[in-house]
Amino acid sequence: QVLCQFVRHESDTVGSLVLERSMNRVQLLGRVGQDPIMRQVEGKNPVTIFSLATNEMWRTGESEVTQGGEIWHPTLLLLCILGDISQKTTWHRISVFRPGLRDVTYQYVKKGSRIYVEGKIDYGEYTDKNNVRRQATTIIA
């Protein structure tokens, strides 16, 4: 039944499946890297922006990966006891446009807070101060 919500049969003669909907959804659990800032761009609504760090840890030489926000998670503690662990931190740029959520985020989210963010990925380009064209990946919360 769930599949039927996403897929529709075109016609009996065509016999192919056509996607009716698609999904761009991200779920992140991590630590805030900086206090949120609110920016106002001329002619646009304000946006609250902050960075979020997510960690990925694994035992060296093992293929199983465990994700977590703190090293003292029981599974990660066991990895520390069993051998060397490797860690990768990924930084995400979070933008909040929705007025109520934007204001609450600006007021209550602080550096070091552990938070859950749900949103969508947005890929964009901008020109920096040196007139160099750059790409940016942002999570729209």
C-alpha cells in the first residue's frame, strides 16, 4: 500500500511505472558548533544559521560503523576497550527560514547543545569576496 502512494501505473498500454512523488529528507543528531546567527538579506525574510557536527566512529580494521554524538555511549566505550577507533566529524550548515522555528532556534539553541534536526538538502552556488564561484550544501530545517 505504501508503494502505491509513491508509484502510479501510467496505462495498460505503456506498462511503465511513473514516480508521482519524490523525497528530499535529512535527519541529523549532533552538537551545535556555534551560537546561531540571524541574517537579513535585503528584500528577503530573515534566516537563522548555525553549524552542526555529527560524528561517525568505527574500530580500525572493522567494516561495522557506529554513529553517535558522545564517546561515552556504551557501544563506543566497548569499541575503545576492544581496540583503536577512528572518528570522522562532518559539519553541516543549518538554515531555518520558518518564522516561529527561526526565532525559537535563535533564542534557545546554543553552542554545544545536542539537538535533532530534520529538513531537506539544498545545493547552491555563491560568489565569495574574491569573486570566486563556490558551491554550498545547506540543510533547510
